Amino acid sequence: MVLAGLIFRRAIASVILMALSASLHFLGFNVHLPDIKFAWPWQTITAGTTTNTQLGPWVLQKIEGISKPALGQANFNFLFTHKVSKDMGPLPCWYASTFHAVGRASATVDLNPGPAWWKRASNHYQLQVASRPRPGRPGRVAVTMVLPPPQLPQSAHDVTIDNIPSAPVTTQHSWTYPGLGCGVLLRPQFPASVLYAEAQQIAFYRSRHDPQITRPLIATAESQAAQTIRDNFIQPAVNAFNYRLDRFTLRWAAR
């Protein structure tokens, strides 16, 4: 009994004080008693170590509710030439047009890789408590997370073409084109669907291989992901438990 009393002393003291306070209040005595919050032994917070209180799982539960957004949007311009040709006997017959296109791409950030990613052994999530809350003074915590790196567009459907500024720049044709036969044969009025599909394929390739596009795309996605997790999920969660987020560190796993 003595050993149990030592282990559960905080819980026992809290219950005794609550009962004593209620009794005194019932008898009409207004006595200020020490404030001891109810807590089990495994909920004790040790400064400077990873906490095992409800704060850690609660914050992690908030993180697990995040979706997989597309972040780090980048716009880029490029030129491409669409050409058709069909010889008329010995005479060449071709028509080409160069177009200016505006592409738009985003990187996908997996903010919730799943329960297996957050297992304790993976060391992908740590919440450290520097100090506990006190009357009129919030506690301080630091959170460190590791996430899979942002992914560049995975298919041409992940890239869009802005139709408004996209337009033809120059046109070229063979010397036989002005003739009626070549013009009727080729019908050089290209369908918009054909031009859009070609521009989309070019934009998709550049969004994955052009460093001038991929580098700022990844950097912006990482920055937006860190801000989203900190401001929308971790900060409100720790504030609800009367803690202040002193430091948030987001690292990215190796590719």
C-alpha cells in the first residue's frame, strides 16, 4: 500500500484535495488549497525528453488528418513548333507554326505517409517538452518531423496549360503551300486539342527535367509544407494544452 501510494501519489493527492475543497465549500469555508492536477504516473513530463503524455499522441493525431496537397506551384513559358508534311509527288508540302505556351505545375507533398511512418522506432516524429505549464505561464515544446520528399508531377495530367496567353508566334510553309493542292491536302488549321496535348507533354517533361523549374518547385513546396503543418496543425494542437511551440523542425527523408 505504501508503494502504491508513492507511485500514485499525484493522483491520490489530487482526489483528496478535490474532496476536501468540496467539503469545505459545502460547510461554507472559503479556503485556498494547493492546485494539483490529476495525472497518472505515466503522464509525468520530464523536461528535455520526449514526452509520453497525451500531448504527443494528440499532436500526432492532428498530423495524421492532413491530406496530400499539391504545393509549390510554378509557372513557366516555352515555345514549341507543330509541323505537318505530306509530299505531293516530287514537290515538298509542309506547314509549321510556332506557339508560345504557359505551363503550370505543382509538386505533391505527402504530409500523411500513414501509421507505419509514424511508429516510434522510425524516429520520424519527436515531441520534446522543455517546461511544463504553470499558472499564467504556458509550457514550451519543440517538435521535429521527417517527411518523404516532395514529388514532381507524375503524369502529363498533373500539368496544365494556360490557354489565355498561349498563342501562335510565327508560321512557316513550303513554297508549294500557296498552291491550292497543298493547302487543301494539309488543312493547316490545327485543332486546339492537338496543340494543347502537345504543349502539355512538353510542359510535363520540363517540369521533371529542367533544373530552372524543378529546383524552385521543390523549394517552394518544402516551405509551404512546413508552414502548413506548423500553423494549421501543430501550433493549434499544443496551444490547446497550454503549451507554446518554441521550435518546429521539418526534415525530408532521402530520395
